[in-house]
Amino acid sequence: LDKKIIDYYKVKDDKKKINFSNSNYSQINLEIGFGDGEYLLRSAYSRPKELFIGVDVYINGIVKVLKKILEHGIENIILSNVNCLFFLDSLSPKSIDNLIIINPDPWTKKKHHKRRLISFQNIQLFNYVVKYKHSIRITTDSASYVEAIQEIFHKRKEFLDDLKLEILNKNDELFGISRYQRKAIEKGHNIYLLTI
């Protein structure tokens, strides 16, 4: 997959954009920043008729997930080690059914806020690749990150559709699904779900 992305960037021809519509899978799911791959692996294993794409720049996570894929014979996962913004830009429009981002780095220091993944430009890119409204799900335990995302939607309401926000509880599918989430829950933090 990374070779296809690089090939696309060599020519920047829209006809070379990556499209999964010819696959035999019922849905195409994308997880950005999958970390240890806990949710990615569990989802792929339990839903074999769907394709799961994991994008992460950290090689340790890639290696861990590759080992599990081989160990369990999972055939419906594709991994990419390319920066997610390059990855998303190389996709055909409306080619992803579901996009999930689990607890992206909140970059809590104000001087680092520009590094946050969830920005106006990136939300536009997410919307470009997904097929449907409300198919982008983001979890975080950072109340300040939630406020910043809400502010983006408030300031750019002429460009962005509605944002749904809820606090997850232990019965929700996305509650406690990563090591970082469980640490946050142990500290008494809420887990927020933002749906775009």
C-alpha cells in the first residue's frame, strides 16, 4: 500500500488515487494511529467480511500488529506506515465507510496545539474520503481537546456539518479499548466520543 501512495505522489494524477471499491469486502474501515492495534485486530478478527486499514507512523506498532496478523492468520487487514495526511490525500473521494481515531495525542501544551491531528483542514480531508455523514468517530479523554474541536465547528459552521458529542460508559463499544484509554479511566477521566 505504501508503494501505491508513493507512486501517486510521484505523478499526482487523480486517476492514480487509491480506490478500494473493487474489493470484495462489504465495508472499508480506516483506523488512524492504531497504536498497539488492539481495536484494529479485534475488529478485523470479528468482522472477516470487512476490510480494515491501519495507518500509523510508529514502527513498533506496525511490527506488533504484523506479528498478530501472522499468528492468527488474519487476512482482512492492510497496514500503512505513511503519515496519515499523505495517506488520506492519496485516496479516491468517498472511498472509506468508517474512519476511527482512538485517543489521538492531545498535545496539552498550548505551544504544541498546532500539532493536533484534529484541525479544520484535516476534518475537511476526513470528510473528503468518507462516504457518509456521521461515519468519522474520534475518542479522547482530554476535555480541552473536545473544547478545541467544538470551537472549530463553531467557527467554521458554514463549511462543517454537525458534530455529535457523548460521554462513553463501560457498556459502549469504544470504551476502554486501548491501553491509553484504560489508563485515563483509572485516573477517573471521561472518555468522549465525537462523531462527525
